[in-house]
Amino acid sequence: MFAEPWQAQAFALAVKLSEQGHFTWKEWAAALAAELKAASERGEPDDGSRYYEHWLAALERLVTSRGLTGTAALSERKEAWADAYRHTPHGKPVALGEDQPMTVTTKRPKEYYHQRSSAEMDKHLLEASWSARQKVALTCRILAEEGHESALAGQISSRADKPGTYWMLRFGLGFDEASASNVQLVDDDLKVLEGEGMANPANRFHLWIYRNRPEINCIVHTHPPYCSALSIIGEPLEPAHMDTSMFYDDCAWLPEWPGVPIGDEEGEIISNAIGNKRAILLAHHGQLCACKTMEEACVLAIFIERAARMQLLARSAGTIKKIKPELAKEAHDYRLKPKAIGATFHYFARRVLRKDAECLK
Ligand SMILES: [Zn+2]
């Protein structure tokens, strides 16, 4: 039945994992059938000669999808076995060496790990497939959960496909009531093009930022308690922790309050004050994050509030020590890797979707 010992091992492993309840035999049969079908679609001969290769491919796929091992761990393991095979004299059984593929004494430049983590993130981290409208709704829900609710204050907007049009939550609703169906499409004078009700008049200053910053696609503006507290004591954000390093040299400060932002003057003042930075703390008002993606704007809004909370907690206990600029810059870029930001957004989205998946409708 088995031409080679590994085939028997692969067979026994599938039986064992099924017995242990990691998948049912029916699921196993479906996974194997899918591999065989794919092989036949690739034009492989149907003579059974590669049956156990397909068996192994199905096993790898199931084991990875069940989280029994990551694809990265699996390919490392396969590479280790291939290496051991290449170094084993003919006729001897292949075994994994004790110290493969890395020993505790191996030391590599940090750049190696930066590149490797980027490559692995590109390969393995989840991509969100939600529409812009759904992402606006998800961001509203996420920020409601994160304590950004301030009744009707605060707005989240996103450029729509047609130039000069934007998605935003219908005025009169709280963030926790957002769903894709009550996110409306408006033009650049806040007239509603799609959806019910009126546009939020305070969104006018968003339009000024969009006008000045063509690369910006999403804006999140909220009045959460810790950012608001910093804003009323007149203190700029001072990121001094790894988790908040994305704001290092990337958070502006508007020291004067121009009044409620429903006019054009406030829009000009705020858009000039943010300059080319991603975030701004607005005196006597709150925070704003303007980013290329909704994922980034949402994650930064979560973390600017956490940074403000950390700063106020730290200051009440001692003096904030600054971080070294070169390390802060490195951490800033690391924390803002688009794939990591995307996966972080996905994590917060899963949290709100577990509570109410209806917000995507
Ligand atoms: Zn506001």
C-alpha cells in the first residue's frame, strides 16, 4: 500500500489528528478531494503515482487552517527536513539535527529581522475585504467600544471613488449605532447624494484637510476623555512608549481653539496646523488622525487616546523620560507597517463583529 515510509507516516498522522478531534473524517475527505481536483485541473496524470503527495498537501492545508501550526512554522519545518535529507548519507534514515535550523548563539543584524518580519507579514496577515462604507461603520463601532463616544460629537469620513465625494455617518447617530446602511455619500458641500437624513455640519473642516492633502483618504476626529484632558491643560502629546511611537514626530498641536468647526475658517486653521503629519491634538477640543487608509486612521485614533492616557498616568507618578530619536523613528516606522496596521484593524473589527455582525449591512 505504501511505496515509502513517509507515506505511511502521513497516513497515520491524518488518522491520529482526526481521532483527536482536530477535524472530522468527512472534512479530511473533502480536503483531499479538493487537492486531487486541483491536481487534475493542473493536468497531472490520474495514475495514482502522486496520491500521497496530494495526501500530504491536504494534511498541511488542514493543519494550517485549524491553527495547529502556522504556515511559517510549517515551511521552516519542511526546510529543516530538506536540509537534513541533503546532509544524510545514502541508505541512512533521515533525522532532524539537534541544532537546526538555528542555535541560541546565532546572532543576526536587526535589519535581517525587520526584513523577515515584513516579508512574513506580507505573506500571512489577514487582508480586510470590507467596502469603504463598511469600514466607516466598523471604525465607528470600534471607537465606541474604545471609549471615544461623546454623544453626537466626533466624525469619521472616507473619500469615495468619485472625486469630491465622501462617506460619513448620518448626522444624529452615535458611533455605536453605525452600520453600512446609515453611512451616507455626500459631495464636497456636504449635500447628501446617497442615504437618508442630513450630513454632519461639523464635517466641513474634514473637506479642508482633504483639499490640502490629496494623499489622505480617511479622517477620524473624536473627543475622547484623555485626549480632551490633555487638550484643556494645553499640553502637546509626548509619545515615549513603544506602543505609541507611531506618533513620534507625527502629531501636531493646535494651541488655540478656533471655535466649533462648522465654518471654513476653522477648516483652514486645522488643516494648516496638521501640516503633513498624521495626527493632531486640538486645544479645548480633541484629536484628529488623517491617513491614507481607514485602517490606519482607526488604529491611530485608538492609540492616540491610549497615548494620552499613558501620558497623564505617567505624569501623575513622575517625570516622563524621552526616548532616543533614532529608536523612536525606527519604532514609528515599524508600528506603521501597513500589514501590521491592517491586521490590528482586523483584530478590533472582529471584536465588534462578535457582538453585532449586523453593522456590516
Ligand atoms: Zn470635534
